Amino acid sequence: MFTGSKSFRQRSIYVRGVNKQKFSEACRPILKDKTDKAPGKLIDVLAVAALIAGTATTFSVATPLLAGAIGTLFGIETTKWLTIIILIAVCATYTTSVMHGIKGVAVLSSWCMYFFGGLLLYVLVFGGQFRFTIENGLTGLGHMVQNFIELSTWTDALRESSFPQIWTIFYWAYWIVWCVAAPFFMGQVSRGRTVRQVILGSYVFGLASTYCSFIVMGNFGIGMQEKGIFDAVGFYEAGGDIYGTVIAILQQLPLYQIVLVLLVLSMTAFYASSFDSITLVACQYSYKESDGSEAPVKMKLFWAILLILLPIALIFSEGSMNNLQTVSIIAAFPLAAVIILIIAAFIKDAGLFLEELRGSK
């Protein structure tokens, strides 16, 4: 996919020899010359807005859990000022990392994998739910495969739980806004690999790690609930604090302080590396054309600081979870149409590319 001479790689980001890394450029096979006019500019504005919305939602949703873990570790009250300090610390971490370019991001990503892998291993081995976690996890995977279509189209029309409206739609919207950063970043770090390797690697390892985290962490809590060890549902209904409930579940582990330390380190590394990728992609959106080289330090610093401002503003606004979810949903709605356009453009461009290959033989 990215093989060839160094001069070619620096001149071109994509196989097709494009020197722009933007959503609008992916629509060129359909938009043609309109890509450089108002329609293309509108697409890029929507993409940048989605970048900021994704950043704000991720930080605002996850930081209270990080603050709760730190507050529990050090016995301090979890306030919005502690949350803001944590945001600034995470910002300093990913800013320092992104200044070292892709290598800095790679190192931070590796540490994130080690910390989170250690966290899952500790919960699995010392949580006392090893057999239940493995067996119920396999049962859950089988249930998903057998009922995928029914589960993915369930809308809860009678609103008995409103789960699809509260969480499913938000989760789809959340990953739609992240589609702006994830593909470009994967392409940047996958130089030298084929398209097939990039797709399989992203899906296989991405899904595997997600499933592992859901199976281990989810079934640990379910096992304690079902066996009457800790009533997490009752704890949540009594206080209504979802983050406090997560911390309370982890406190059931032996030497839970170790788990909280691993949680803090893995969350910090994960969000720092994630926003490194957003910063790098946002930098590319700041130029009309790109030769594939990294953005200058000042441009990285500008975006690194800008991306942290909206999460801090949302914390001061004391918005509810529903308000935070709405940020992603609003940003994802128009972007979903753009993604459909990109898919159609890719199919069209791939067909033209294959015709060129046949004609050259």
C-alpha cells in the first residue's frame, strides 16, 4: 500500500497519488471539481467539528472515572477542579508525546497496551471469577453471533428500557465522529503494509481487544452480582453514580489499589495516545496540500491545546450524561451522510483503478 521510493512516499499519502489528507478528497471521484469548492469545504468543516466533538465527549465521559480512581487512591474529594487538573495532566502527556512524532505516539501506545493488559490479567486471575468469566464470555459471544441481526435492529418500540435510544445510538454516533481520525491515523502508522493487512489488523486486533475487555471486566461484575458477593445494581440505584459504582466493583478485588493504579496509568496512556492521533490528523486538515511529512511543532501545539478547551468547558457547564452524548450525536448526524458518500466514491474509484490495471497489461 505504501511501498515505493522515499520521494514517492513524501510526495503522496495515498495509493492514487493524492497530496491531501481530508474527508473531502475521499469524495473527489463523485464530487470531481466541486471538491475544491463549497461542497468540499463544507465536508471538511463537518469533519473538523466531529474531531472536536469526539475529543470533548471522550474526555468528558471518561475523566470522572479517572478522577474517581485517583480520589480513592489518595483519599481526596473528587471535584471538578481535580477533574480539570487531570485533563491538563493528560494534555501535557499527549502534547509531549506528539512533539516526538509517530515514534512518540508508538511508545505511548505500547505502554498503554502493557498497562491495560496487566489490568485485565489481574482481574481475571485474582478476581475469583475466572471460570465464570471464561464460560459466560463464550456464551455471550455465541449469543451475539446467533442473534446479531435481531440485536442490531432492536429499537425497543415500547420503551421498556430505552436502552437503544440512550446507549446504542450514542455508541454508533461516537464511533462515527471518530471515523474522521481513526482511518487517517491507521494509514499513517501502516506505511509499508498492504490494504489487506491494514484492514485485517485493525479489525482483528481492535475487535479482539474490545471483546477481551468487555468479557473480563463485564463478567467480573456480573459474577459478583449473580453470586451475591456485591450488589452493584443496588449500589447504583442507591446513589445513581455510575463512576462510583465502577470504583466500588473494583474495590472488591484483593489489593484493589494495584488495580486502580493500573486503571489510572492505562486510561492516561490510552487517551493521550488517542488524542495524539487526533492532533496529527487535525494538523493535516490545516494545510491545503501535504507532502506526507509531519506538521511543525507550533501547529501541533496549537491543536493540542485547542482540543482540550471544550472538555474543560463541558465540565464547568456540569452537563449530564445525556448532554454529553448529544454532542456526539449532533456531530455524527451529518457526518454519516458524508461517510456513505465516501464509500460510494471508494467503490467508484476502485473500479476505475482496476480498469487502469487491466488496460496496462
